Amino acid sequence: MTKVVLPRTLEETLRVLGEHPRAVVYAGGTDVLVGLARSGQQPEVLVCLERVEELKGIEERKGRIWIGAGTTHAQVLESDLIRAEAGVLWLATSTIGSPQVRAMGTIGGNLGTASPAGDSLGALVVLGAEVELASEEGRRRVGVEEFLLGPGRTALRKGEIIVGVWVPKAGDWQVHYYEKVGRRRAMAIALVSMAAMVRLEEGVVQEARVAFGAVGPKVMRLKEVEGLLVGSRLEREVLEQAGKVAARSVSPIDDIRASAAYRRIVAGRLLLRLGEKR
Amino acid sequence: MQVRFTLNSREVELEVAGDERVVDVLREQLGLKGVKAGCGEGECGACTILVDGQPRLSCLMLAAQLQGREVVTIEGIQELAPGRAVQEAFVACGAVQCGFCTPGMVMSATALLMRSPRPTLQEVREALAGNICRCSGYQKIVEAVVEAARALEGEID
């Protein structure tokens, strides 16, 4: 039988993890509990983070947006601050799962699961977000791109948990875009996804950030594509060129959801979406 | 371990194994068979219940998490005006075939109407996106939710 602990504070949480280094941690359970059910694994201790106060809340702190790791996707979607200043994250979060999954799943969980297809991850990468981690030894911050190491692998150390994400405000970037291509319109794991932010001045791209999900072992930010867009307008010819670069830059695999070839084609075509809204 | 929570408007105190799934606690210990265990992976929505007003998957919740919560299952949904409206509309619109998905559908629809009394068709579809039906093709289910919203609005006016 597994002992389930529901700590109320971060201190209590870290103490429990210190006492039980092999404890399995979860918040919403939409990934971890599914994984345990499938594997049949029965950990000695399960730590549920849903009541930990310090992991809750979305607020502006020192000019950035702090999102507690225990914030559910539904709570992210209710936030006017995120919608206004981190639109790409809002859009990405709206594609996750279903209403029930969004009421339970958390942004910390999305990071911890580190699926190559994790929807909030592409958005956090283009936003240049930082992940804050805590253990009994103290706290540290790691950029999202550094934090995600590969499928299901993160820079999290033993005894550490994700406490939250720091997201720079990007309300002045005119284009925030997220698209997830999946086999159905809800409850689908992306087979290709694109997160993008573009800052324009009189229609000319000043800065661009483009990242693809589900086409490599982790979210791939494509600097070559970004470089192509800077100084141009978001018009068909440029976007087609950028799309060709994207298609050859990604590293998809064949799997149950789609072939690598299909994913490459779709990744390239997704760039065209950036021209659609103008 | 002991958990104390509100279930369908009654205070409940229960001795549970902390790691037991809430769907199993509800069905086996409390005899609430209306909550269905479909996939066990959070994909089908048949186990949907309301926890503090939010639709959640009881197959992905552990008993220890019940402490202090307000839980509503299909057996208690008629105590909420939107719940009653949805139930009546499902019957009137022929939205039930085998009935297995129905409790979960009713829970999700009720959660929707509790926060959006005048949903658009698209919003209804999105609210039901986490509930799978193998019989009906969804058409009459969606119509029933739209009808329930209309009936509720009529009551308020």
C-alpha cells in the first residue's frame, strides 16, 4: 500500500522529500497517476502538492509574471494578466486536454512531465521563461530550455520540486501564436505544434521567436527561422522560405500518431499561419 | 486514514486507504454506482464528478485528496438547478442510449451551466470535449445541453 501525504507548506513538502528520497510527487495527477496505473508501480510514498500554499498564485512580481507551479491550466486561462502579457501561453494552455484535465493539471506538472509535445512548454520557451526550483538546500532558477533535457527528462535534482515559473511580460509583441496539430480537436497529444511571438514596427519584423513541439526530443527553438523573419514583413514568400528551413531543421520520428515525413511537411506549413492574421 | 468531506450536501466521515482511487471509494464504499469507471486513464470522462464546483476525473484522484472538499456526484446533481435542467433535457431530447457516458456528460454540462448560463454551441461542444460517447454521435447530447440552458434562462426570467 502507498502512503499518500498532502503537505500544506513548501517546508513540509521538502522535509517529506528529504525523509523519503524515492517518493513520487504529483499535483493534478493527470500524467503521474496515469503513468503509475499503466506501469503498475506502487511507490512507498506519494506526495500530492495540491494544497501547498506557496505553489499557488499568478501575480506580477518585479516586472515579470510569477506563476506558481501548482496553478492549474484552468486558472491560467482565467488570468487576465496572462492573457494580456503572455498571450502565447494562454493560447497554448487552451489546447490542453479537456475541461476536466485543465481543472486538475498544472503548469508545474506540464514542465515536470517534460513531454516533447507538452503544450505550455513551447510557449514558455518563446517567452524566455525561467523555472524556479526548491529543495532543502535552497532555491535556484533555470531557463526553460535548459530545464528540459529530453523526453521525460528535466534538470530536476533529487529532493527538488518545481515551485513556479517566471514569465517576462510580452504584451508589446504584436503577434502571439500557438497551434497544435493533433488527431482530434481535444484530448489529443500534439503531433506537431508551433509557438511563436513576433514584434513588429510598421509591419516589419523586429524580433521573432519560433519554437516547435513534438518534432524532436524536446521543444526546438529555430534560430535560423527567426533570423530569416527579422527585417521582413510577414508575407507569403518570406514565410514559405522560413517554412522550408523549419521543415529541414526539425527532427521528427515516426510514431503511432503520425509519420516523420508528415510532421516535417506540417511544421513547414505552420509558418504560413503567421501571415494569416495581418 | 480518516477523511471528512461533503458529499451530495451531506457531511461524510470515512475510513479510507489514502491511495485508493476516488472512483472506487464512491462506487465500492459508498455504493454510488452512477459514477462510472471507464478507462482509468482520464481519457473518457465517465468518472467525472464535481469537486468544489469544478469537473474532475475521479479515476485520477486519490482518497486522501477528498479531505475538506465539496463533492457532487450524479446521484446528487438534482440538488443543483442546472443539474436538474440538464437531466430533464437529456430525457426530453433523447440524449441517452446505453447511458454509460450519461452521468459524466451530465456532470460536465452542469459544470458548464454553473459558470456560463448562456453558452454558445461551440462552448457546449468544448465543455463536453472530455467526455466520450460511443452510441449517440453526440448530436442529441449537445442539443440537450442547449435546451437545458434555454429552460434555465426561462426559469430565471
